[in-house]
Amino acid sequence: MQLDKRAYWVWLQHGLGAGSSKQNRILSNYHTLVDFYEAGMEGWLLEGYFTHGEFEKLSSFSAPDAAALIEYSEKIGQQVVTPECDNYPEPLRQIHNPPCALYVKGTLPDFSALVSISIVGTRKATATGIATARSFAFELAKQGAVVVSGGALGIDTASHKGALQAGGKTVCVLGCGIDFNYLMGNAALRAAIANSGAVISEYPPNTQAINSNFPIRNRIISGLTLGTLVVEAAGKSGSLITADYALEQGRDVFAVPAGIFSPVSQGVNNLIKSGAKPVSNAGEILEEYVYRFPDKINLNDDKTNVILHSADTISNIFDEGTTAEPLCEADFSADAVNLYSKLKNTPCHISELEQLTGISTARLLTAVTELELAEKISSHSGRRYSLPR
């Protein structure tokens, strides 16, 4: 009897452990995981990059054992999703160490078609922080964004509740098995999350909540989303680990500025110093993605003080085809000249300019500054740029 292909992914995750990236090397040397599985110990030894502990786990837990685990998980109401599945979250395929298997209670949203923002912060949140997180989550969810967080006390709980209050979708990423008795005071909240979105974990049923699991889990929180918002974090905080993952994954980082004397301010204020975008409302987050989702984001200035337009409206405001007169190359850097030659009266997002110019984002931002000082470029919300109006 042929095994479910998911069994090989579950087997591999058991062998390598959560957070490993070695599956990338395996798949570069083997056509399928089945081929790798059938190569056995002799073949695995030839690879030269497995530890003794990994060898033991790969050999002591079989693919039929993994198939039995899948059967058990589904019997207790947890779907097992692997990269073989159509509903495996597309953003996770893009990170360095995607989970080989996810255990899911509820329904995974289509992350590739929706705006998704993770909200993280301290468990020891202030009343202001809790209200802030809940407000951001409410407004984001009301605009159709998926709110992702970690199900912990404090900022996480407030974020999930805000999204649910708006009637939106929220996803909780746990650092233990979904069925483990973790924060039982939040059990009703997790049940509500599963009804509107999903509770997920890369840890199989009965996995305990140990401290080392949570930093590994955080890469999934950031990896699922376009950007991570940090609301209250001390100088050393798990939330900052999530922000670091977001940066490594090429995702955006936002932070809510906090008072300099607050014990939960140092982390967020340091993020802002390091380049995170300071935000005071959900509109300042969503404006970053209106160019990608013009039909899904429709903000108004009643709640956000930001007015965004769809692509059609933008084309009516600006003259679509106007291009720039060439710069004097002796007065500007080569990057600035290249960038200026691609500008039009229609605002263009930084990612599009990167493709048009072949220049990295970091170099483009330097060129933008150069052109701004010479009043040769106009900046718009959401990192968009055009010829000066």
C-alpha cells in the first residue's frame, strides 16, 4: 500500500527537528523525499551534514509511523499540511527554513491573496499597550487583513481579540502541540480563532510548551505575513526575535513608539532607531501594500488619517505617461541618473523601481535621498515615488 506523501514530510520533520533548513539541501540532491527516505542510512551518511542525533531520529521513526501520526492527528481534529498540499501557506515557501509540516485546527486563509500582518509584543503589557494592539488588530481585520500572533498573554491575546471583534480572520501560531494544555485561560479564545481562522503549530500533538520552542516558532509568525508590528517590547524580548526574523525574510517591520521611561519601550524604540517604520494607526501599515492589493484596501480618513486610492483613481490624478528630462550626469551619481530616467508622474513603488533599474533597494533609497535634496523627486505614501508635482 502506497503511503500518503505527507508522511515523508512528517517523518523528515521528526528527524531534523523544528526550524531546520536541511530539507533544502536534501531536495537539491534527491528528486523526491521518497528517494531520500529509501536511500537509507548508507545514503544519508554520504550526505555528510547530519548530526548523530538526527541519524538516530531518522532511523528510529519510520514513514509508516508518520502516517499513523497523521491519522491520529486528523482523528482529533487537526489537519496535517505539508509542502505537498495546495493549502500550504505560500509565504512560508519563501523563507529559509519553512516547516516540513503544520498541524492545523480551523481553516488556513489564502495568504497569497490577502494582506497579512503579525502583531507581537510583551506578555507583561500595559493597559495602553493592550488597547493599542486591540485597536490595530480591529482596524486591520476590518479592512480584510489577516492578523497573525502567538496566542500568549498580553499583546498577543489583545491582537487576536481585536481581529475577532472586527469579524475578521486571525491565525494563532503555537510553540507546542495544539492539544497541549497551554494557557488554559485562553482555551475559549483559541476555539474562537479556529472558528474564524486557524490555530497552527509545527509541533505534533502532545508536544509540551518548553521555552526553546517559542523562538523557533517565531519565524513562522513573521514568515506568514507581509509585515510585523511590534507593540511594547523590552530591550530583550521574544518579540524582537520575531522582528529579526521578519528582516531576514525580507518582510517589513513596524513599531508603535513608546515613552522613553516605560519598561516596555526600549525594544520598540530601538527598532525605530534601526529603521522600523513608526506607526500610530492601521492606515500607516496598510498604505505600504495598497499597490499590491488596490482592490482590497480601501482606507478613509475617518479612522486612519490616510486616504488611499485604487490604481484606477491614481491614474486619474497623475498624468500616466510623462517621463523625465535627462539629468546632467556630472551632477548626480549613476544610480540617481538611472532612477530618475525611470520616474513618471504616476507614483511607482520601490519594488517596481528595483525591477526597472536593476538597483538594489538599499542603493535606490540612497539615490532617492540624493534626488530629494535636489528636489528632483516626489515621495508618496507606501514607499512610492514620482517626478516632482
